[in-house]
Amino acid sequence: IPADFLFGEEFDLVFPPDSDEALQEQVHEMVERNNMRTMLYESKLDSGVDGDSVILVERDGDGLAKFRPQPVNDWCPENNPDDIRDVWAHWIGWKRTAKVANGKEEDFLRLIKHEKGRILNYVVGINSDGTLQPDSEEGWNALYPDPATRPPKTIETGLEDFALEHVPNWRTAKDYHGISEYRDTQGIFASINARVTQSD
């Protein structure tokens, strides 16, 4: 992603001389509709603080491309153990609580797995000891009692790559994750806080 995009600066979209004018207009409209200048600027701020940021590519209700930032704390890449930069899949997950058929509230883990060309949706139960249950209809019915709001379990994206873009901050050759710009200051802040709390 160009640095001008990430820092919200004005930029020009340059197309080949023989490119279709209708396609050019669609791209310009997509940039404006998604407010990409602001979104990418916020994404760069996230990667500066957390070391990484993630942008999802989806379709809105009209079937048009929709870009949105994904909280990086809910994201985990599945890397090739023999090649740290080779990603097999991206996982996104968050906990939700909902009532099951007997009226009791239970915890569930909502999972989305991004593979190249498709997206898989899961709802798994969380046991009291923290272990996970298999994907189940009980979980889906609890989180999405209205079938019309339930996402498909499998979505074929038609893309050759992931419908997700990882934007790392600066990083070393041995790392996949970016490095927070505040990494070296965290210890200083902790020491200051400890000293302040000891003051009379």
C-alpha cells in the first residue's frame, strides 16, 4: 500500500493510457465511497501503536466492494513453520455471549478463517475450563436466531489471494509481525508509573 495512501495524503490514481474510462470511474468511486484516505491513515496509526493493522475486503448490501479496518487484537495469522512470511490462512475471532435453547447464557467463540479464494465462518462453544467445542448448530442458533442475519458458512470470494490485507509496521527479516514504535518506551512508562505510585 503506497505511503501516501497510508498517511492520508492527497494522491492521484494513474491508469494505463488504454484503460477503460468506466473502470477508472469505478475505482475513483470506490475510493471515495470507502473514505479510504481516512481509513488508511487510521490503519497506519494502528500499525504504529500495535505493530500491525489489518484491512478486510467485503461486499456491502449492494454487492459493491467494502473496505474496513479489523481490530488487530482479534486477528492471528497461520504461518508456514518453514517460512515465516508464507501465510496459509488468517484467523479472526472474538467472544460472544448468548442464550441457548434452555434460556441459559453461554459463551461462544465466533471465528472467521480467511483462505485464498474463500472465507469460512464458525461458531464454537467455550467450556468452563476454556477448551473449545466443535462448530455446532446450537451456537449458530444462539448467536443468529434470525436465519436472515446468519452469514454463510462458506463464502467463495473469487479472488486469487486473501480478502484481507496485513499492513505491518517496520519489521526485521526474522519476523512476520511488525514492531510497535512505542516498544522501547513501554519500560520507561512502567518505571515512571511505579515511581509515581510510591510518592507520598
